Amino acid sequence: MERLEHLEAIALPVAGINCDTDQIVPARYLQKPRSANFGDYLFHAMRFDPDGAERADCLLNREPYRQARIVVANRNFGCGSSREHAVWALYDYGIRAVVAPSFGDIFFINCLKNGLLPIVLPEPPVLAALQALLSRPATLRIDLPAQTVALPDGSVHGFEVEPFAKHCLLQGIDEIDYTLARRDSIDAFERNRADA
């Protein structure tokens, strides 16, 4: 996983409420292995017509949104089924953070386990940011150590992140990497327990 410390990047606005995991990555792609680039399927129905041609009205098909690394979304982003593939699609595309007033619970947890930072902010500044981003492209600045995000209007907002998840994001590791890094201590504990 990629380390996340400071991020300044173009933000993609996703204005609709209740953007569910099937919109993020359609179910027909769920049989693919994790090694597949799920970024190719991100918002597939919005990005492509039935013949596979790009839809001109989709922001993600326009510059500079093609280089977006942050999503600013409306309420309840990532609701619906518990598919981890939705997070994989965002991550594989290059998205490293999503800012929203609220998230689907399982999606939120899946983000943290897969190197994607979900940032919960109050609804008024998020809606103002969405309006600004729909009017013109802009960047957001995220400072994970300080737990702040600067929105397009220049306002800076603090956010909460669970300490263990923050550690993993800063180090670019997942829970398995964290455990494997402590293999010697685990082996010593097991030996001591066996001897007792």
C-alpha cells in the first residue's frame, strides 16, 4: 500500500446522496481477482455507455478530473452491499481519500483496511465544497499527521481518525503487514507460553 501523509490533489465531486457500492463498481466485475485493475471499472456505468465509449457528460472523463486523487461526496457514500471491491476500484484508480458528511459503515471500515482515508466533515462545508467543485476544478489539501483538510474556499477543517488506522495509513501497511512486522515477538510469546 502507498503511504499517505500529505496529499494535495484535484478533487472529484460526487454530488448525489446515497452513492452505493454498485454505482462505484458494478456487480458484474466482482468475479475478477484482486490482481485485476479495478480502477478500470470505477463508476463504470457513469463513465461508459453500453458500447464502452466514454460518456462526455461524466466529469471523470474530463481533464483535470482524470487525475483526481480525492473524492468529495454527498451523504451516505459507499452505502449498499459490503463489497470491498468498491474500495479497490477507488484505490486502483488512484483515489487516496474521500471526504463526505457520512459513509456506509462497512465501506468506511473497508477504506481504512485498504489504504483509503475516509474523512467525515459536517454537511455544510462538504456541500459548499461540492458546489465549488462542480463550478470549477480545484485541489484539496489533506494533512494526515495534523488531521486537517483544506477545502476549495481555503477553510481548514479537522477530522477524526482512529489511531491504529492512522498509523497504518502513515506507514503504508495493512493489518497483515503490521502483524508480520511483529513476527519475532509473536514467536517469542508462543515459545514462552509453550514452556509454561
